[in-house]
Amino acid sequence: MDTKLRVVFFGMAGQFSLPPLEALLAADFDVRAVVMAGLAEQASAAEPFVRRQAMRPVLTLGRALPMLASSAERNIVTVAAERDIPVLEVHTLADARTLEMLATFEPDAICVACFSRKLPPALLRLPRLGCLNVHPSLLPDNRGPEPLFWTFQRGDQQTGVTIHLMDEGFDSGPIVLQERIRVPDGIAEAELERQLARLGGLLLVRAVQGLANDTIQPTRQYELQATGYSFPRPDDFIVTPDRSARWAYNFIRGVGMRTEPVSIAVGDQMFRVVAALDFDEQGALSSSWQIEDDELWLQCTPGVLHARVLPVAS
């Protein structure tokens, strides 16, 4: 490309945002600003956004994916500091002054990877190539703010990354590129997130370039195949014996490092899961469950789950 493509990047301090930003920079895009979400209640008539010193930790609202980054970790803020890219903490995207400020960067594309706010229509129309989102599922399946959790909760053996143009809905815009990967037994959510983020970065570069060169034609999502989920509730973290031992093992290994604990419910007993140790897909117990010290064997449907647990007082 004779002229570098101008990009404004929207993300968060978590680790899903980092590889897509690094991929854009490695491909020599002109990343003109990094935008992060500030607290909406901090918005004022005088200050709808704040320019931050790039090394200062930025306070963000909520999270679209579960992995959290400490201020010492490499993230999009530290990368922006290395490249002298301005970091903007935006309290409200609906304020006309926010749109005017973003327009000064003259973006060809806005690239989004794990951003906690919905982009208003005026912002969606700002870049000539559109706003592209990196979503860690195979859209239109598994829309929503927590696709990795639901990948494990549903027991999916495959997932993937979709790069789609953003519209006024949630994860519903036309698909630009998509690629699937396998979800191996026992993988942790953090590792799956890393794999999807790296793949998402590569696809994002190809997507922006393809739109700019008119070599990629986005395709609309087929709404009859769409599924969507909100944030998980505490009951969604409970393992019951009516599902397979393989599912239980993979679910616990996948989401077990979240702040919400995973529990096992069997009969009138409840156990807090410390770790999933292994499973026997064809195993059978003489009773619905057995326990020895802190190790539980649970008869599932089918198979036997072996886990380290703590009893929960009733």
C-alpha cells in the first residue's frame, strides 16, 4: 500500500485486546489513537473524554471477556506508550464532541477488540471502511459479551474468531472473515483466549486490507442460525450429574479460574470445586458419588468425573 491505512483502535486493558493491536502495528497500519472506556458517571458537560498519559493505568468499565491484566503487564496502554500513540479515556460516546474529536484522526477504519460500550450510529458511519469487531466465536452463533464462557458451558469442541462489520445491533453485522479452531480437552479459558486473540489479530489485518483493496466482500449473517447469551449467572457455574464427565471436566478446567466458583450439585449435597483432576468417559460407580478426603468421584451421564472439592455448608 502506497498510503498507510489510518486506524483508531478500541479496546481494554485485558489480554484479548493486545494481539489485535500488535498485529495492526506489525502490519504497518497508522494507528492514530487507542480508545478505552471510562466510567460513564464521570462524564460531565465539560469533559466527555480525557486524554491520558500512556503509561498511566486507565480505569475501564466492566469487561467483555474475563481475563484481567495488572498494571505491570504488557497491554494496549503500554504498547501505545512505546509508539507515542495517544490514549483516550472516553466517558460517553454519544456526546457530539467525542465524535468530533475522533473525526480529527480521519480513520479509514475503527478496529474493536473487547470494548465494553456500544458504538453509536454516528460513530459507526465515521470511517470509510467501517468499524470492524474481533469476536471470539463463529457468528452468528454465540453472540454476546461472554462467548468464551458459553463455549465451555455448551461443551463446544470447536470455536473460532469472526471479524465482522459493526452495525446498530449486537454482534450482528456482516461477516468479513472467519476461522475456526479446535477446543481441546482440558484447555483453560486464558489459553483459549490467547489463541483466539492471536488468530483474531491476523484475521483483522487481512480484513482491513481486503476491504481497502476491495478483495473481500462481507456477507450478511443468517439470523435463523443466530444464538446469543448474556452474562452468566451463579447457577450457570453449577455442575450436575445429568451431563457427561467429559463436559464436566472441560467446563471446570475451562472456567475454574474465574472469580465465580464452580460447584458440583448431587442430590442434596453441594461441593465447591478446587480442581478437575481427570475423567473416565466409560467409567461407572456403584453409587451416584464417592468421596475420600477432598477427592470426589461423580457418576455423570455418561462417565465418571474425578475432582478435588470442598464441602459447602447447607
